Amino acid sequence: MRTTVGIVGAGPAGLLLARLLHNAGIDSVVLESHDRAYVEQRQRAGILEQGTADVLRAAGAADRMDREGLRHDGIELRFSGRRHRVDFPALTGGRSVTVYAQTEVCKDLIALRLADGAPLLFEAEALAVEDADTDRPRVRFRHRGVEDVLECDYVVGCDGFWGIARRAVPAAAARVFERTYPFGWLGILADVPPSHDELVYARHDRGFALLSMRSPAVSRLYLQVPEGTEAQAWGDEEIWDELERRFATDDDWKLERGPITQKSVTPMRSWVHEPMRHGRLFLAGDAAHIVPPTGAKGLNLAVGDVVTFARALTHLRDTGSAALLDAYSETCLRRVWQAERFSYDMTTLLHPAPGATPFEDRLQLARLERIVSSRAAETDLAEAYTGFPFG
Ligand code: FAD
Ligand code: DHB
């Protein structure tokens, strides 16, 4: 099999890249190791930055998002029993975010790809990227038990943190930056209308809690739990009791309970692989960087990477200049490190670390006080949360 761009992985990065290239008249083949149902049902991100929503619109992939997505103009910070709303449009010159689940973004992009009749192979596991430093990189893969080779002009590794594409970068050419955290998030989906109309980020001495949503009828909630916690170790009532304690306010706000339909634990990690390019292999999304989820940045970063790649390749085709493609890693990493910084700041702001000293607890509260009492500090948060324009 032969194509211009071989795309490894059909998460949001791979699927959107395939769409952007298709719109630009560049052919690609997407290889995905799992089946379609897995990609369409794996619960992960829920918040799209303004720029991500705009990219999906420009790509003709936002009809359902515009009908069913929820525009959010702010978030609530909650600590010491108090509530503070951060008003995004007022602080950022009109920017907002959209609540629309990653599962739905993937469903929409898969449907468009299949309607276009363009190649998207499920149950096609990439085994290795070869000859990345030549003009003819290849992806060896196994599709439903049969081994095959995809010959390409370029390969983009969109295969997530556990993928294989970046193994083609020699160790001597790569550098990894990492930070782990001694806690994770227990996430639940529940069939109950969200107890607040915007997201609530709560800092409590017992740990962080987040109230989010998937629709006006489905809540998504998270609890900080110790590293290594098993989701099944928590009973349903125990989860609601703990959420209630962490969200408690001085006023009459109330957390509504409902049937829990899904439970899982997500570890927390900050991680960057530099550079994001080796020869004709380009890395995008979680294959190149991970942020802890507190700032809701992971999917949005993946979108920034593939927009940058598609633009650069189109520029090369239209002008003959490889300048943008050569700058790919540097361009993406500028944005990546800003998201790493913001996600680290939000995580350390809101999660009491096990073994934190009373001094550190007080500092955390002082940082929160600063945000809610200074327009400059609040603006800094609002600008980063709604996202910087794609570079
Ligand atoms: P992935 O979604 O990991 O996709 C990679 C794909 O590659 C997978 O489908 C995988 O099956 C496939 N693959 C792997 N190996 C191979 C192989 N060898 N061959 C072929 N295919 C392969 N981000 C936000 O922006 N906002 C949020 O609100 C947010 N909340 C989050 C909440 C949680 C609980 C978690 C866990 C994450 C959250 N994120 C959020 C992060 C976001 O989900 C990820 O950053 C995003 O999925 C990255 O997309 P991706 O396409 O790069 O990688
Ligand atoms: C969601 C996840 C996040 O990491 C976040 O910061 C906000 C919302 C969510 O899954 O809805």
C-alpha cells in the first residue's frame, strides 16, 4: 500500500489530521489498532478551547458540535467553602470554551472519513516505523492478522502515549522531560443533570474535586485519589459522600446524586518528548507530550500539532518551501510548554499533595486568594484556559 501521509492512530489527532489533509487535497491512510467502538466510546476529554472549536468548524466537522455542544463562558473556583466565578469573555475579549466530549469529536470525524470513502483501517496495529530518515519512510502493520507495509512520503505518529512511532527516533537524538504526581483522578459518569451550569474546580483539604458534564442530563465528576487506587475500591455511595464533602459550600448549593454508569482512574503525568520530528517522522498529540488533566489541555494540544503539520505540508506543496515543515517541532513545542506550565500550575494549585506541610497548604490558599482578588491574575488563568491562538 502507498500513500502521501501515513497516520498511525485514530484518536482525535490522527482523525483530525486526516480530515485537514483531505480538505487540502492530500491523501493519507489512517491505521488504528483498536476497533471503531473502542475509539468512539473511550471516555476522556470534555472541554474544547475556542481555537479547537474554530478549527473543527473550518474543517466542516462541527455541525453536531454546534447543535449539541454547550458553550461555557466561565468556570467556578471553590475553596474554603467559598465560590468564585471566572468570567472568560469579560477577561479575554470574548473567548469561551465548548463542552463537547472527545468521544463525539471522534464519532463525527470517523463518519466524515468513511463518507468520503477515504482509507481508515481499524484493527490495524502499526508494528514499526522504518527508514524515517530517508525519503521513503514505511510503516509495518498487521491488519486483522495479516502483515503489510504502508509506504509513505511522511509518517505522522498520532498513536498516543503508549504508541510505537516514537521508537523510530534514536535515543541519542531524543530528550524526555517528565514529572509524575503522587495522586490520580477517579472519574465517574452519572445519569443526573449537572448540579451547576458551569464546571466547578474545588480545592479541599481532603483533596481536589471537579464537576463537569457531558450533556444537560449526564454529569462527569472527578475526585483526587492516591496514586495506584483501583476504581472498584470505591463504592458508589462512598464516591457521592466524598464528592459532597469536597464540594461543600457556605451557602445552600446542593450536589444531586444519580446512577453511576462508569468509573475509572487516570494517573497524572507531565511528559514531553523532544524533538517532535525525526527525518520524515512527525509526532503529534499524546505521542509527544502528556499534561495532567487539570487544565483540560491534552486534546487541544493534539489539535494544535496537527493543524501545524497540515499547514506546513500544504505550504510545501503550494510554494516548494519546507521552512514551515522544518520549524514543526519548534513551533509545536512553544505551545506545548505553555500548556505544560499551565497544567502544572492548575494541578499544584488545586491538589493538596500527600505529606504537604502546613506552610505549603497556606501557600496554595494564598495563590487561590490572589486569583480571585486580582483581575490580572484572573485574566492570566482565563487566557490560558480558553487557549492561546494557534501559532
Ligand atoms: P489518543 O487519544 O491516545 O489516540 C491514540 C490512538 O492511537 C488510539 O486510538 C490508539 O488505539 C492508537 N494506537 C496506539 N498504538 C497504536 C499502534 N501501534 N498502531 C495503531 N494505532 C495505535 N484533554 C483536553 O483537551 N480537555 C479535557 O477536558 C481533557 N480531559 C481529560 C480527562 C481524562 C480523564 C483524560 C485521561 C484525558 C483528558 N484529556 C483532556 C487528554 C486527551 O484525552 C488526550 O490528550 C487526547 O486523547 C490525545 O489525543 P491523541 O489523538 O494524541 O491520542
Ligand atoms: C473534563 C476533564 C478535565 O480534565 C477538565 O479540566 C475539565 C473537564 C471533562 O472530562 O469533562
